[in-house]
Amino acid sequence: MRFIDKLESHLGRFAIPGLVQFVAGLQLLTFVIFMLQPEEARGQYQDFLRLDGARILHGEVWRLLTYIFIPGTMNVIFALFGAMFLMWLGRGLEQAWGAFRLNLYFIGGMLSIAIGSLVFGFDGSGMWLFQTLLLAFAVIYPNEEILLFMIIPVKIKWIAWLDVALMTLSVLSAPVTIIPILFAHFNFLIVFAPGFVRERLRFAKVAERRTRFQEMTSTGAAFFHQCTVCQKTEVDDPTLDFRVSDDGEEVCSVCRKSR
């Protein structure tokens, strides 16, 4: 995170406020253009915009950007509400992270999908990128509610879990899809996976200490804290102060001073 802070201090002035909302607006504009065209011309226009690694290598570099503007549906109601939902996600994430970090997350996701398409030849989709925005929003605001079908209140974390379940089913039914899915969610994994791992390790440490405490209580030699350096407990020295370090190890106040 210190690297990101330094990067923001130098490049933060180049961040685009409201980037996700701007992209959502352009996607809605693309939808309108699609609707105004006959079906045959619509297919040609979509083919002109889509991400195609082979064509990018032949100089059609605009595809690195334009694929995110292709609407995920041709239904007017779904397209309108989809754009509004995307704008809502963008505002929430920008409020939590700031414009620069959201730009970095969004553009990093675009680059990851593009690299995967160039290397493995799959057709990338902007919907994958927007999916990572949903997952990030659900991690930051898990209990935020939306009205499903404008009627049913549903917490955003359950929408995200449903999304994860559908991805899992997709991989199980067609294992080859794991490659595009990993590239499409690389930005999410980079940002959130280390925190998930640290949290799981912390829970494991707490569970281990609780189990040890219960075992010692049953034998009459109860202690809850034990220094991993000198092995002393609060029973051995009640004046000791124990702290858990960044690596999850519990160290007493004496050993901390000697480090």
C-alpha cells in the first residue's frame, strides 16, 4: 500500500473522477447506436468493437478499449438499469478509494483481460470487468441493500455470492473457462486476496489459542497468552504484556524490547 500511496502522490492529478460513470454512459450510448442500426449492421459494429487478440496484434489497437462499451443486453429496460447500477457501483467505490485508486483498479482489470486475450486468444468481455467492480463493492459495503426487481431488498453480498457461485458452476462445467475468469478477476485478487489470507491466518491463530486455553483450563494450568520467543505465559509472569505481531506470532513485552 505504501507503493500505491507514493504512486498516487506523483500521478494522482491525472486520475479521472467519475471514470466508471463515464464508461457506463458510453455503454448506454453504444446501446442506442446498436438499436438504431439494422441487425446485420449491428453485428458488424459489435465485431468492430470487440476484444480480439489476433486482430490487436495486426494493428487494431482500439479494441483494447472499445470492448468495454459493448452492452451486455439488447433489452432497453435491462440496459438502462444496468448502466444505472454500474454508475452506483462506481460512485460507491470512488467514495471508498478515491478517483486514483479506482482508476488503477479499473484500468488494471482492462489490461489483465487484454493480456489474457493476447496470450490465450479468448474474446474478452466488459461484463467481466464490471463483475470485479461488483465484487469489490460487496467486500467494502457487504450489507448495502438494493431493490431486486424494484421490490425485493437484497444485500449486495448475496448478489456477489450468487455471482461467485455462477462462476464456479461455469468452471466446473467447462474447466477451460478458468483461464479467462482468472485474467478477468486478476485486479480483484491482487487487491483483496492478501487481506483474505491474513484474516484466515488470524482466525486460525485465535482458534489455536482458544483451544490451548481450554485444554490448559481442564488440566488446571490455564494460560491464554504465550510468547513464541521465550515461551513464557501470563501465569509465569503476570506483569508481561502480550501483543500479536504482523506475522501472527504472539510476543511478550520483554522480548519485543530486545528485538
